[in-house]
Amino acid sequence: MATQITLYIIVFIGIIVFFSSFVTVKQGTIAVITIFGKYRRILKPGLNLKLPLIEQIYSRISIQNRSVELEFQAVTLDQANVYFKAMLLYSVLDQVEETIKNVAFKFVDERNLMQALIRTIEGSIRAYVATKKQADVLILRKDIVEHVKEQLDNILETWGYHLQDLQLNDITFDEAVMKSMSQVVASNNLKAAAENEGQALLITKTKAAEAEGNAIKIAAEAERQAAQLRGQGIALFRQEVAKGMTAAAKEMEQAHMDTSVILFTMWTESIKHFAEHSQGNVIFLDGSAEGMERTMKEVMALNLLHQDKVKK
């Protein structure tokens, strides 16, 4: 009976040893094996064999991406408080054995790793922001991220990790600073609006002046052409009058009549024209016999002067 019980115990122990020789490692995870506390090897995802009761699984390390949210404060060069809300994305650098050893043994536990990682990132951002003015921080979001990556990549690689991404989701200042910045933006917008309005008014005035100038040029050109046409008409009229007077004078000479009558007739016709077309209300003429005689003498004198010029 004792022998049979011993046999059962041996079979039971054998079954336990047999099944403890197989280890299943989940996808996205790497198992670290130790022997009596000393690093032995790593196990990849899937079904693996290990020495029962001797090889122990020290830890299972996830090689998937991990994220953590950060909230911290920094001070700018001009002593303004800046509040950051960030999202950190990191992962194990690779699946090389040396990298996995660093991940497994560099820190006591995950909590200490996260504390060191977060404090290192916060310190890097604070050091960078301390060299910038508060007005420049908002436009340097990308530069801050690149600075942090450049500073931390080498450090994280010695820990076995890689910084995938750092997103600064929110950057805020103290309420008084935010209010003053809003006022600056509002005043700049008003300034830009005033400048745009001034430019629009200047363009409108310029275009109006150009249009008025063009209108004046067109009117002047029309007036010039009209004056030219009027002058040509007057010249043609005078030519026709001269031709008529020449013919009339020849006929009167043949009839032995005084040609001064033509000048008198022209003078009376001119007075009639003045009376009909003048816009005034009164025309002053000397209607006395002496005035008539004086006018005739002047007309005859002008006629004789004209004839002397023609003969010369």
C-alpha cells in the first residue's frame, strides 16, 4: 500500500514537472528568464520550453506602445508661468536581448521608470522654456517637442526605451497673462482693420481721382475738337463772305455804285445779329445823324485801308 502511494506521488510530481516545462508567452510580450536570480535568457511570444523548478520567469515585458499624460508648470525668461498638458508615447526600443535586459533590470519596477521618465521630460521642457519669452512659447510648440526628443533619445536608449511622440495638447498662462494677450490680439486686429480700411479708402479716392482726371481729359479733348471745328466753320464762313463781297463789289463797280454800301450793310446785319442772338437785355447804339455819319466814315476808311493793302 505504501509503495502504491509513493508511486502516485512520483507520478503526480512528474506530471507537475512535465507541465511546468512549458511556458506560453503572449503576443507583444517577451519573458525574461533567470536561474537562481541571475539572468539566463529571454523567451519570445508563443510556446517555449524551460527547465522546470530551476528557470524562473523574472518578468514579462510588453513591447507594445504605451502612453501617459503629463501636467506640469514651467517659467519663461520673463517670469511668466506656463502650464503644459502633454501626452507621451513611448515603447521598448527593440527586441534585441541586450535591450530587453536593460528594460528588465535598469529600474526596480514600472513606477520608478515612469517617475524618472516623466521628471526627465519635464526638466528638459522647463530648461528650454526658461530661455524663451512668454510671447514666443505658443509658436514654439514644434521646437519644444524636437528639443525634448533630441535631449532624451540617448538617455532613453540606455534604459531600453524609445520616445515615439510627445504632443503638447494644451499650453496656458496665468489668467492675467491670458487676458493681456487677448487684449494685444484684439488691438492688433483693430489696427489691421484700420489699416485695411485706410487702404480701401485710399484706393477708392485714387480711383475716383483717376476717373475724374480721365473725365476732364475727355471733356478737354472734346472741347478742343469742338473749338477746332468751330474755327474751321468760321474760316469757311469768312471765305464764303469774302467771295460774296468780292462778287458784289465787282457788280457795284460795273454799275458805278459806291462799294461802301456793302460795309454799311454788313454793319447793320451785324447789329441785327447781336440783337437776335445776344443774351443781354440792352444794346447801346448811337442813332444820331452824326453817329451814323461817323460810323460810315470809319467803315469807308477801313475799306480804303483794305484796298490799299490788296493793291500792295
